[in-house]
Amino acid sequence: MVQVCNRAFTNFCHNHLGIQIHQVHKSHILETERVESSSGPARTHACLADLRPTTVGPRVQHKDEFTCKGGVDAGRLVNLARKGLYSTAREMGGNVLLEEKWDCEIRHPRYQRRDQFKVIIHYSATVARSCRPDAQRPVEIEAAKGIRGLMTVIDRHPEF
């Protein structure tokens, strides 16, 4: 019923008033409400690719939820999530991360102001011990898509 009324109103405005009204479909709104990026399949840094680790531990996962205002620097947030995962690896006795993978999702929460964003980052890697140092940066960080603006992190909820 609503669609019929919208169509009738649009036709009336166009025919009698010469006004063109563009309708936005719900699918378009949902696409603009979310920005997703990923590192792709799990991979190891090139500097550690030919490495034979002394010990290989379990695969660990880390999830971070951020609330940001003004914009989102996704690369910086992915790096923070990796640092959280790396500290977990250090507690487990590892000193390098292998087969790293991350996913980043940015949402516009409906209940907050338009310039605030909810960012969810999933980071996983295999813990290992090696004689070489860790790369100390996320794999495929260039793939991180953010939102322009000056980012202020309002809240952070790490989950291990």
C-alpha cells in the first residue's frame, strides 16, 4: 500500500508540478550502512614465509569492537587488534604470528548520531616460536577500507 501511495505521489509531482522525485530503495540504504574489508585468505608475512619455526602452537582468534566518531582509520584499528592478538601469543610463549587473517566491518548504528560508527574486527593467526622477529604489522593492511574524517575512538571492547 505504501509503495502504491509513493508511486502515485511521485507521478503527481512529476506530471502536475514538474518535480522529479528520486526514490531510494532499501537495498541501497543497506549497502551504504556497512563497509567491509578483509585480508583475504590466511597468509604469512614475506619476511617469515621461508621460516621453519622452532615450535608451532594453536590458532588463536581475537575480536575487537570499537565505537568511533568523525571517521574510521581502519588500518590503525586493525593494527590495534593485531597487537592485542600478539600480546596473547606472547603470553602463550610465542614470538611470531603465522597464517594471519583479519576481517573488518564498519557500521552506522541506527540509535546513535550519524557521525558515529561501530567497527568490528576479527583477527586470527597461528602462534609460533622462532629465532626471527615478528613483522609487527598486519598482513594486507592496504586492503583496509575506512571512512574519511578525523577518527576519535570513544569506546573499545576487546574479546579473546
